[in-house]
Amino acid sequence: MTTAEVIVIGGGVNGASALFHLAQAGVKNIILVERGYLAAGATGKSGALVRMHYTNPYETRLAYESLKIFKNWDWIVGGECGYTATGFVQLVAPAFEQELRSTVAMQRAIGVEARVISAQELRELEPGCRTDDLTYVAYEPGSGYADPIKTCYGFVRRAQELGASITTHTTVTGVRHAHGRVTGVDTTAGPIDAPTVVFAGGAWSNQLLGRLGIDWGLKPNRLQVVIFRWPIAIGRGHMTCIDAINDTWFRPESDSGTLIGAEWIASEDSPDNYRETADPAAVESARARLVARFPAMAEAPMRGGWAGMVMMSPDGRPIIDQVPGIAGLFVIAGDSGTSFKTSPAIGKCLAEWIVDGQPRTADLQPFRAARFAEDDPWGKVATYGRVRRTVSR
């Protein structure tokens, strides 16, 4: 029987963050178990936006605390995570100006560097951007994007230097528990005994939670992104953007292209059997939406695309909780594709909860699984007119 102090299930960025923060907190015998290879799931396909703009304070706080780690990566973790501060803008229709101003006021109260700017100011920042359908937008000069795989690998490498170990190509087949407490896991390589387990299984969450009799209404969804090379008329970078009018998001890709999310055609699928390449319809639709904001992109060559799986929760927000009735079993699930930017803080909060008895970096109570049985626990949250929940990475 292999034994550990903590087992982390899942080698994506949330599992990697938890592994690092536990090791940094002094936990010595930690094992991460991954069914495939590191970043094989949603992390490896992530658009990796690093933006603070959420319309609720709870996710905003997680993003704000995570930004501190992205900005100081070399000092806190070591190496590089590919963080690039392009600046970020949230675009909304004029009818939602008051919602936008209220959101930015909430962000600023938390400490986020954000402000409302006019369409004219946006034109000065982004000369190639169409702004005739805008009046005011939210602007975060310090936000941008990172490299999702470098981020995941960076957490794992540093955790290994601190004594953690990883086991890849090994599937956890069950979680063992007795007398109301977790006792370990069963895997395809044999059992591992441990009093604490962190489950960060991404799109595979239902396979393990179902064996525990848990149904939180999680649904795996296939999402797509497309990359276009900048045409000669562009010739320069642009900011990271969520465009609520055209129902999309995009960011620079390296120094010569734009990565755009085609999330409006999300569809339920199996994480074990889905097409990893982008659909032709997604390419054409993405191009049209990008051109609607940057007309010069009409001459942008398509350079690639892919699809990945995320796990959607009923309200589009992650579950971060200790499983009721099974002490020592912690879960991050159903992040709906938004948790790359918040993963540093999520891992830190889970480590604090395990080591110190409660999270200190941010309040995780709003992310409890029991909220689905409650009546509107988060209250009214601005949507900027979008019917579909955002799954922007």
C-alpha cells in the first residue's frame, strides 16, 4: 500500500496549483495522480485569459489574488508562466452602461486596477477597433493572458523540488472512505492510502463523483478556439477583449496572431471521445465575429484551431468545497471554463483549508455545492444581455 499525506487527483492547472501550494505550505508526502499526462484536458486547450472582470465579488477576488501570483511568478513559483500584460477591455452595448459602472466600482473596491473609459478613448488605444456601437467600456491596463501549459508545468516543477511526486497515465478508479472520512483512493496502479484527497478532475468529474453517489448536475461541454494570423493592415498587437455584443472573446497569440474563442457553439460531448480539431463552421463564425470588431481581420489567414472539454455547472460557476459527509475530500469541479485565471488562488485556498483549517486568501463559501438547493444564493448578477453563461478562459 502506497501512503501519502495528501493525494491530488488531476494534472490540470487547478490540481497543479493545489500541489504547489500544499508543498509550499510544508506538506511533504503529496502525490498527484493524472489519468493521462499533465495539462491533457482543459488546461492544455485553454485560451488562458488573465482578466479581473467578473460581475460578482467572489470570482473577482479569486482573480485579483491570482494576478498577484502571475505578476510575481518568478519570485513566488520560479521560472516563467508566459504572463503578458496586453491590457484588457470588456465591451458591452450602451444599454448596459450602468451595469458596467457598478461592476467596475465593485472591482475597484477590491483593489483591481480598472476603470470605465469612453469609446473615443478606446479608439485611441486600439485604432483598428470598431467602436461605433459602443459608448463606454471597462479597461484593465494590467490584465492580459498567460501560457496555460507553462503555468501548469511551473507549479508542478516547483512542487517536485519541494518534495511532491506525480504519477501520470494512472486512472483513479474510486475514492475510499469510512466512518465519514476519506481514507484513500484506488487506481489502475494500485491503492494509495491518505487522509486527505483533492479532486480536480475537470471534464471527467462525474465519472468519480458518480461512484460516490454525487450528482451536482455537471455537464461536459466541447468548446472551440481558432487562431488567425494578422494581415498586413494590422501589423501590431491588440488588447485582450471580451466582446459581449458579438458574444466572443479574443487575445493576441504570440506576436503575430489572434486567438478567438468560439464558445457560442458549445455542445455536450464525452471527454473520452471528442474531436480535438475545430469545426469549419466555427472557423467561419469566429472570423465573422472578429471582423465585426476589427474590420481589417477580413484578410486574416486562418492558422489553426482546436477543441477542448470543460465541465459546466448548473449556474456556470465552479464548485470549490469539501464533500459533505466525507471529511478530507476536497473538490474543485464544474468551473465552466473560467478557472485558469483563478487557479493560483484556488490552489492556495485549498491548501490553506487543508493545512490551517480554513481558507484565508478568499471566501470559498459562495462556491459550496449546497448552493444549488438554495434560492438564488448569489443574488442578481449582471450579464450584459448575454443569455448564455460565459465560459471564457
